[in-house]
Amino acid sequence: MSEFDYKEALVNYFRSKKNRSQEQIWQEVSFIQLFMYKEDLLTEKIQFDQYTSFFNEENFSFIKSSNLLTEKIINTFFLNTEGEPEKLFLRIRQEIDKMHLILSTCYIDVSVFSYVYDPINCYYRDKTEEELIEHIHQILEDLQLSSTYKSWWRDLKIEKTSLVEYIYLIVYMLLNEMQEYTFPPVKVMVQNSKAFAETIMANKVALVFTDRVQLVEGLQDQPDVLITDTHLPEVSDTTRIVFTNSFSSLSDFNKIIDEIKQEILKKYSHRTFIQTFSNSR
């Protein structure tokens, strides 16, 4: 069903089934549209040429604030992103406009519904996510210098932590939409006194972890994980050592998997992104 079809169906429903006045119909349809917009139930792609004809300063007082915040976000996270700058700006501002619309009409901080709200245990962030939050804090600090945004924020009466969290979710979503994250593979060295066991173990590791591991042949390659059945001198303090005697031991293999997984998560927490914004949306 197109956007026009569902609006027409709603108008007909409230007029014929509920006997609403024209003003009541407008209020009912507007509320449903706001709900669908807020919950991302409208699947139509953004029409950039039509967007600003509706979301403008004449219709919404927060547009100046949206422009300020959008510009800060682009300069912080998307400065070197490929694609048409106008479309990038409006794609990001679309989400900021939505946030400002919700904050000014129907926002509820969901943390108030938690029986025991423990942000430390409820929200774990790795290093990359912590850096993202720090950038958001800095953006809001900078916006405090703008009388326009400072006044808008004061009128909202929303706590800074809640606003930071909201912007964080938006930016994180946009980064994942427009970028590709990458992190280096874990370097694994397999050394065993039995040559056939070494080959089998290395193949098992490669099959399980595919491109998330890189098999290396010597300590000079600075492996992240060393799988061995003997003590080797001059192993780096940063290398995880997994002692295993047999490729057929399930407990040994589980131990290998656990150690490599820990190293993968460690590298994942330091991931970086590749700029890949497309104008297709």
C-alpha cells in the first residue's frame, strides 16, 4: 500500500466508520502518521527534492537546531565520506529532524521503566563505542556555544545523558548504514612436535575462523595466538599461548577456539570504518 493509499483509507475510515468531523479526522490521521514515522513503519525511500518542502523552518521551529547538529555530526564523523554532500546532509538531517520531532512531542525516557536501572551492566561499550560517545559529548559541548541550540535544548527539559544516548544511537546507526567496519585478522601460529598434527590443527583453525585468522609460520611474524605442545623461548608477552597435545582432543580444541575468540573480540573493539556512502538511498 502506498503512502497515498493508506492516508486515503484512514480518512475514509474515520469519516464513514467513526463519523469524525474534518478537524477530528485530521488530528487522528496526523497522530497515526507521527506514530508510523516515529517507529519507522513507512518504507518509502526519502525523496530529497521534496523533503525540505515539508521539513522547513516555516513548519517546524527546530529546523535551525537540526541544521546545526547535522553539520556538527558530518564534520565529526562523515567529513571524508564519498557521495553528493547535499544528499548526505539531508540523509543525516532526516534522522535528526525525527529525533527533534519526537523530543518535542512524545518522547519518554525508557530508563524510568527499569525496576533497577544499572547503566554499567545494562550498557557495555567497547573502545570504539566509547570513543563515539566521547565525540557526542564534545558535539553537545560545542552546541552549548550556540544560543539557538542551547535555547532549544533548554525548552525540551531533557537530561543531557538522555540526549547523548539518543544522538549516539542515531550516529551509530548511520555509521553502520554508510560505512563498512573492518579490523585486522588474528595472527595464529601452530607449532607441534608432530608434523602431521600441526597441519591438521592449522587446517581446523582456518576452517572455523576463515578470514578472521591469518596463519603465520614463525615467531618473527609476531603471532597473537601460539598453539603448541612444547615450550618455545623468546615468545612475546603479548602472545596468547595455548598448550595442546592432540588435534583429536575436544577439550584442547575448545580451548583453542576460546583463546582465538577472545583475541578476535579484542581486535574488534578497535575496529575502524571505511567510507562507503551511496546516493542510492
